Amino acid sequence: MTDTPLTVGAVVLTMGNRPDELRALLDSVAKQDGDRIEVVVVGNGSPLPELPDGVRTVELPENVGIPAGRNVGIEAFGPGGTEVDVLLFLDDDGLLPHTDTAELCRQAFAADPELGIISFRIADPETGTTQRRHVPRLRASDPMRSSRVTTFLGGANAVRTKVFAQVGGLPDDFFYAHEETDLAWRALNAGWMIDYRSDMVLHHPATAPSRHAVYHRMVARNRVWLARRNLPIPLIPVYLGVWLLLTLARRPSKAALRAWLGGFREGWKTPCGARRPMKWRTVWRLTRLGRPPVI
């Protein structure tokens, strides 16, 4: 455990359509206990509204997608984010309701040198409830239980920047969906661990992921890319077969199923990026953590 406090930065991606929520989020970051958190706001294909003094800004001429936009935010802190020890990734319509979240992150990373990523608990600001899909493990019935996990939530997390230096950033071409799991699998394969912490909270309105027009296509395409990039060859058909059956069992609408199957085909026909299959010992690690990479 180090005696020197870890330096923390924050990356916020926005499309410029929620200026009031963005300002509230930035205010909540500024109120965090401990040393000041440097913040970069990335305008993903949109001009940025007026922001508080000292906030770093990057305006991209077009929407490059969530992972590529967040990668731009990482590089705003130097190559691989190396100007800081830890980066928070926060949704622009989220808010940190407690002032000790950053300090809890510093303490967690300092105490555990193997810890690479922390996934926060997302809670609806009105009801306080956490959606089941926001608990990144199969046994998701108790969102108040912290645990080791195998993935994390994209807009409510903290990442040690040494992870990026070792395994690279988020996969740009994914645009939206499963980019967190791609990074998580690469980090786990490199020996890092991931924690879900129920005491580190981001307030965010409860929503359905299917609100995004590209949801079904991207989920299916990126699921195939995820498998092709990261899994040992024998596990690829098992993993994708399980997800095909699960999708059919959920009885999506005809339009949704058509988009999903189109994305599934696209995932096989288009380049998925560099293939770096995980070691079999990583497969066993994922299995021991409760989520073997076949589901």
C-alpha cells in the first residue's frame, strides 16, 4: 500500500444535449473529498456548452461512438492517461451523490495492487433502486453486495491507467455495446482484477438500453466481435450459440429479431480487429469468479 495519494482524473463524454445534467455532474465531481480531480469533457460530434473554469475540453467534428470518444478522453491526460493514476468514466447525465467516492477509489486501488477496474453501483435518483442489468454479474439479485466481477459498467467506473498502458484502450470500432467486456477480458487476461462496489454510487435515471436505435444490431454484431477477438477457438461457437438461444428465448419483436440477426451476420462478415485469445487459465479465472466465458 502506497503512502502517496493516487492522482485521479475524470472523463465525461457528451453529445451536448444535456447541459444542465452535465453541469450538475461536474459540480458533484468538484465537491469530491481529497485532491482536486482534473476533468476532460469530450463533445462527441457536437459543440460543448459553457463549462466551469479549469475543465479540459475536446470537441470532435463527428460522433465517433462511445469507446472511441472515451479513448480521446483518456489521451487528453497524456498517452494512455499517464498524467494520472486513475481515471473515472462518468455518464453526462449521472451524478455522484456522495463526496467520498473518489477517496474510496484512491483507497481501494492503493490497498490492492492487483485491482485494475472498479464498477460503481448505479441507482435511480428518485427511487434509489438499481436495475438488475446494472449489477455486472450473473447473481444480480442483491445490488448491495460488493464482489469481484468479470466486467464493469461503462459510464460509472474507475480504471487504473496502468491497465491501459498494458492492454490498450477501448475498442474504437465497437461504437456502442460490449466495449467494457472487451477491455475487462483483456485486463483479466493480463492479471488485473475487477471489483463491483455497492458503496460507490452514481445516480442515473433508470432507462432501457433498447432506447438506442442501433441497440439490437450493435449488441449482436459486437457480441460476435467480442468472441472472435478474445475467446479460444473452441469456446467461440459455444458462447455465441448460448447467446443466440437466450435471444430467441426472450421473444423479441420481429423488427428487433431482424436487426439482431442482421448484426449477428455482420459480426461474422466484417473485420473484428486484432485477435488476442485469452489464456485457458483466464477462462478458469472467469469461471471461478462466477461467469465462465460461455454466457
